[in-house]
Amino acid sequence: MSQKEGANFSSSEYLLCGVPVVSTPSQGGRHVWYNDYNSIICDSTEDAVAEAVEELVRHPRDSQRIRQMHIEQAEEYRRKFIDVLAEVFNRFGVTDVEPDVYFRENFIHKMRGGEHIEIIKKLF
């Protein structure tokens, strides 16, 4: 319920778990993940937040639909990023690697440790 924030991983985590979100107006971008189905954005008062939560209890959402919608939206943003990466590669004459391949091999997903944990440890 913060007014300003950067990357909001909590919103993605909730949506990937199929949990609808109650949020207050914000700056920083978390609202891009929200729509009329997966969230309610309400005034930043205790009463408004309580009412929004009660609304979600009264009218439950399908958790699989929430999850799938978020996955599709995240893929759309990744595709846009890869398209920009392709433009940068083109501008600088990078021809020895495809942008899709470069992204796939170098993207470290925050919510997944596994095989990338050694890379992450080296960064810190």
C-alpha cells in the first residue's frame, strides 16, 4: 500500500499464485499488472481497503485465470524487451547472436534460483 515504488515483485508473486490484489493508487508501475478482473484499486483509507477486500471475498475470482493472464502479460513485456534488444543489436551491428537466444541465456529470473544461483552469488 505504498504510494511510490519501483519494480513490485509482490504483485507478480500474488498474481502468479492466482491471488487477486487490492492496491491503492501508486507511482512506479505496479498498476500495469492490474485489470478489472485481477485487482481492485481503491482509495488509501482503511475503510476503502477493507471494502475492496470484502468485495473480492463476495465475488471470488478464478485463480487459474488470474495466473494465466499474468503469465501472458509478462510474456508480452518480455517480447517487447526482446524487440528493443533486437533494435539495439541491429544499430550496433551485432550479428553473431539472436536477441531471443541472448535473452534466454542471460535473463536471470528473480523468482527462480536453481541453476543461476552461482551467477547471482558472483554479482554480490
